[in-house]
Amino acid sequence: MGNQRRQFLLNALKLFDMGLMVLSFGLATIAVSQESPTSLAEFFAMRVKISNFVTFCGLLLVWYFLFSMFGIYASRRLSRRRDEVFDILKVSSAATVAIFLAAALFRIRMVRTVFLPTFWVASSFGLIASRLVVRAVLKRARQHGRNLRDVLIVGTNPRAIRFAKKIEATTELGYRVIGFIDDKWAGTDEFNGSGFHQVCTFAGAAAFLRENVVDEVIVALPMGSLHTQASRIAELCAEQGIMLRFLPNVFDLKTARSRTEELAGDSVVTHYTGALEGWAVVVKRALDVVFSLCLIILLAPVFLITAVLIRLTSPGPVFFLQSRLGLNKRRFLVYKFRTMVQDAEKRMKEIEHLNEVSGPVFKIKDDPRITPLGKFLRKTSVDELPQLFNVLQGHMSLVGPRPLPVRDYEGVNQDWHRRRFSVRPGITCLWQVNGRSSIAFEKWMELDLEYIDKWSLWLDFQILVRTIPAVLKGSGAA
């Protein structure tokens, strides 16, 4: 399932949940009204006070944050049904307590003895029923080859083969085994007859991980004899930000955090870097959607004027589309206002020797391919504004490591640089607010990893605030 569609369905689920809460509130209100019956005419004649309306909106906001805090919108691919039901009961109980506190503070008369249990039962039943339906729909989708995660298994021993077969048999989990990593050993012939295929040896693991889409790596090696190879695979995954699971063992990974889960009936330990899930990540994505949409609407005149000026001042399209690497190295087209002449990409080889920055990236202060208007657009960062549509689509975030062009990525020769792809790329990050093109490539990569390791909503807010003066000064723009 694509990021855009997944985000759309998640937002639809959030709206549905809030609708269920409103419906539960209404049912509880009807239950209270039965204690003192009111005719239909009297009911419609009642006036809704502004204070009551504001209080109810406040409750909706509180419910939304409670849902996020209790992990209701986190991935439930590996969680058991009963664990999800328990979490729903916790959030419906917390929502009921929120109503009780609001009633005590604002003296809401309708919240009587029968109101709270009616609301709790109605909301709990509705939420549990909806989640069971979602589970059934996702199970069917995954059984038909949708919403899959590509898994690479390390080891070709009988244990690894049994585990792979269990994954493929448990189709509702939505895992697809793309291959195995191992060297030739005494059991290789037996593995070759299993129906699975080996994609590379241990020596080729780094190249395979950097050149292919891999969502998860599962280590199923005998640790006693192959600890060195397993540790190297673990280091590669930590460096490149790829989720790692193993059937269980302990690795000393400095940058990765771990948690235990159940996968196809076996216990696995998951290593990950950065924020994997939780209410903070949900809020980050919600803010991305809200702010990018608002900015697109507010800056519509700027978009129009810029588009007209580009067409009037130089031949060629208004927008420049370039393939870049996003989350887990998935490619997407980044949108920018065109600032160069039409054949700029073809003329790249003619001026590569003029590169003024270190590393695989290409930057020169007075690039002859840039148009006069393009210099202004770059200086003011107006050329980056179309990336708000990338944010809205889910390809990017407002804050995150800048997405690298394919050309630049192919020049990266350090695997620890690739951990930056473990999070969604962004329009601005620590690199932008600390000098941009004036910063060496190695320092740029270090700043990106610092952002991943220290990420929080507060850090995002600080970066966004610091981006404004950086843009106004044109710091490091090239």
C-alpha cells in the first residue's frame, strides 16, 4: 500500500473514530433524556449555548489526543486481537473520565449517573467492532497481495526455512520473503530444494541492502558459530536505518533501540532507529497535512505569480521534477519551481569539474545553468514551495533530512550515511538552519543523524522557527 493511500485511510479512520465518539455521546444523551421525557418539538426548540459547543469541541480534541497517546493509530500488524481490544478499553475509559472531569469543571447537567456507563459501553462496543472489521479487511487485502512488507532473511539453515514457511503461510501478516543471505555451507543443497532462493552472500549483503527496497531484515543464524556475520548484518541495518528482527539473540548496537514482539508465533526482537511509532509520530504527520494544506492555500498567489514569471523569462516547463530517494530508499518525484535552463541536466557533465563542495553532491555558487529569475527563487527558497505538495502526498515531511537525488545517492560510499533514509525526508532540517551549502558533506550527514537520534515534536518546532530567518537571510543558498 502506498504512503499516500495509507495516510488517506488512516485519516479516514480517525474521522470515523471521532464520529463514533459523537454518536456514543448522543446515545448517552438520549439515555439521560429517558429519565425526564421531552417531546420532539421541545427537543428541537432547545438552544445550544456557545459555551456548551466550545466545551464539546474541547472534548473532541482531548479524545483525539487520547487515541494517539494510547497508540490506537500505531501499526497493529503484529499485535494480538486481545491486546488491541484491551487498548481500546483503556482509551474509552480515559475518554469517559475526560467527560466526568469536564462535567465537574463546567457543570454539565446532562452528565448524570446513567450517562457515563452508557457512553463507555457504546464507545467501547463501536470501537472494538470497527477494529475487528478493519482487521478482517486488512487480512483479506494481504491475502490478495496488497499492503505487503518485503523481508530479507539472513541464514539458510532449517530454522530459517521453517520460519520463512510460517511467514508465507500466515498470509494475514502481509510479509513477503524476497530472499535469503548466506554463504555456501554443508546444508546449501538442502536449502536449494526448499523452493526459496539465495540473493547474495555475506560479502554482498551491504550492496544488496543499499540497492534494493528492504523493509525488514530477519536474522536466523546459529549465533554460536556465525556471530561475526550476524553482528555485521546488524551493523549494516543500524547504519542504513532498516528495521532488524532476530530469532532471539543480543547485539550491542549503540544507535538502535529494541523491543520484543511476536511474529508468526515466534518471539522476535526488533531493533530500530529514530521514532518508529506512537502518538508523537501521529501528531507530526497530522501537523504536516494541516500546515502544508494551509500554506498551499495562503501562498496560492505566490505560486501563480512565480509560474507566470518563469514562463515569461525562459523557455521550458514551470516545474522541475526530479527522482529522489525517500523513506527506506523508495523513489519519488520531488517538485520544485524550475530555476535552470531547460537542458540543465544534459549539461551537467560539462561543469562537474567546477564542483565547490565535498562528497557526492554537486554545488557551485555561480552555476551558468541558473536563470536570472532562478537565482532570486533560490535565494529566497521560493523554488522549494512546490514540495508542500510532496508533504501533502506523504512523500515528505515539513521537517526531516533532505531527499537526495539518485545521482548523489549513487556517490555515497559510507553506509552510516544511509541511516538518514530510516525517516521520511523533509523540506527543512538542521542542515538548512546551519548554513546549507556552506557545510561540508560529512557534517551534513552528521546533522541528519543528530536529528534522527534526538527527534521530538519540540525539535521540529525549533527547526521550523529557525528556518524563517535562515530563508530571509538566504544563508548558504546556492
